[in-house]
Amino acid sequence: MLKNIEVSNKKNSATFFIFLILSISLALMGLITLFSASYFFSDFKNGNAFAIINRQLFYYLVAVVAALIVFFIPLDFYKKKSVKVIIFVFTLILCFLPVFLSKEINGGKRWINLLGFSFQPSEFAKLSIVLCMAGYYSIENNFNNSNKIYGLVFPLFIIFIFCLPIFLQVDFSTTFFIFTLGFVIMFLGGDRPKAVAGLFILLITLGVIYLFLSGDFRSKRIMAYINPEKYKVEEGFQILQSYKAISNGKVLGVGLGNSVMKKYNFPERTSDFIFSVYSEETGFLGVLIFIVLYGAMVFFGFYTSYISFEDRFSYLLTFGISFSLSFQALLNLGVVCGLIPNTGITLPLFSSGGSSLLITCMMIGILLNASRKNYREVVKWI
């Protein structure tokens, strides 16, 4: 028995430190890539090559402080009904604000400007929906009722309420992301996985049909994905530039700071398409290193969920966060490689911007908290 406890102790402590090292490594890689992708454009636009990276470093300072705060908050704190209600209401208010207060940019109202900074409230919904859904299914009665029809109604209500303000912001990519995230927790947390999966497929199919029939630039994005050459002046321009950047990288890349495509009119080179610049400068080898490191970080996130299985709330929370981190990266890489239409989803720890970075670091802080909790409980048991 004691030997088994010692082995468990070592595994849990290893999970914590490996996950921490992987997170820091990816963050440093992201900062180096961002500086390389931004300094030429930043110097041209702002007269200061360090303007974008300096702002990102400030965002990192805020994000790390937030990560430390959630790292030291006991996970049981989020189980409290009052805490879940506050998170739910606060996120809804925050997500409705851009609908009424923000200016329309690229066909959507997604940003709020405050004290010279802009932030995207929908990013907060990614973490909030996981916390609320995990909290809902952690209650025994809710889990027991999940095999009944009416047991599906309230979790569906939570998902649609979270999606509504983001849909009204005309941000369909994030709406789809939040919608999928909610259904993943619903699939794992309840007792009717087949019904949940069938409902998800039905609603996603209806959503795709709506996009095709809407006749706006989103349907053009889908057509540009199918035939980018036909729309190379408008919607297909970004992906064609991305193809060129990736192909330039070949096996070993052109070297850090030597990207050619970033010096030309390459939209979103520091945000949605930053991985194109990274691929050009580091080549196939750099892409492989990223996939290994990011894949390992996500793996240890899911492993943290696995070792938290006895606590339903911790299990669903850590699984939802791990899925969010992996799904967001997959969507971004899929766009960059031309595998899916342009979504506007950023690459965690790489893309510029404070909102996504803040939530990503808070998610990492919670995962570290969960792995530390398991480690601490084993030590306490000994």
C-alpha cells in the first residue's frame, strides 16, 4: 500500500512540474515568434519595433498574476452555488456589452474599449461555461436526472444563454466554439451521450445551412476555403499568403527573423496567422517541435483530468479546459493549413492580444491547481 502511494505521489508531482515547464516553454516560444512576426510591421506602423511585443509583455504580466490567483484558490470554491451564479451573471453582462456599446468592426461588435485598452468579452465565456457546466453536473441530483428528457433542458439553457450574446455580436466562430465546449461537458457529465451527440450534430448541421443561406461574407469565407484562387483578392488572400509562407519554410526554415511574407501585406500576421510566420522561419522541424510540446501540454492536461476522476467537478472542469486548449489550437492550425474555413480563432500563447492570453493563462493556472491538489492530497494521506 505504501509503495503504491509513493508511486502515485511521484506521478502527481511529475505531472505538475512537467505541465509547468511545458507551459513556460510554449509561452517563451510564443513571445519570440510574436516579436519576430511583429517588429517589421510595428516599426512601419508605430515607428517603434518593440511596440507590439512590449504591449504583449504587459498583457503577460496581468495574465500571470491572474493565473497565480486561480492557482491558489481551492477548486471547491467554484462549487458554491453563489460563486457559479456570480460567474454566470457577470459573464452574460460582459458579453452583452459589445452588442450595445461597441463599434462595428469587420461586420461584428466584439470588442470593448476601456482606459485605452480593448478586450473581447467572449473570451471569458470559454472558461465560464466550463465552470458553470461542471458545477451543474457535480450536483448528484442533476447527474441522476441527466438520463431523462427534462434533465437535458437546463444544461441546454445554459449553453444557449452563453451563445446568445456572442451570436448577437456576429461572432459565429466563437459561438460555435462555446457551443461545442458546452456540449462536450454535457456529453461527459450526463447519462445520455447518444442523445447529446445526436442533438449536437443536428444543431451544427442547421447552423452550417444558415451560414450558406445568409449570403454575407461568412458564406464567402466558406467558398474561399473551397476555391481560394477564385477569391484571391478578397476572402482567399490570407490563406494563399499562408500557403506561401509555409512552403517557404521547407524543412529547416529560413531562420528566426528572416520571414519574407511578414514584410508584405500579410493580414493578421501577429494574431490568427502567426503560425504561418513561425512555420516559414522554423520549417517542418519547428512545426514538429511545436506539435510535440503543445501536444504534451494538452496530454498532461487530460491526464490531470484522469487522475481527478473521483471528484466529478474537478474531472469535468479539467477535461473541459484541456479540450478548450486543444480545440482552439486545432482550429487555428486548421485555418493556417487550409483544412477549414477562416474562423478568426487565435493560437493560445502565440497570438497577440490580451483577452485570449488572460483566459489561456487562467486555464493553465487552474490545471496546475488541480494537479497540485492531487499531489497535495496524496502527501496529506501519507
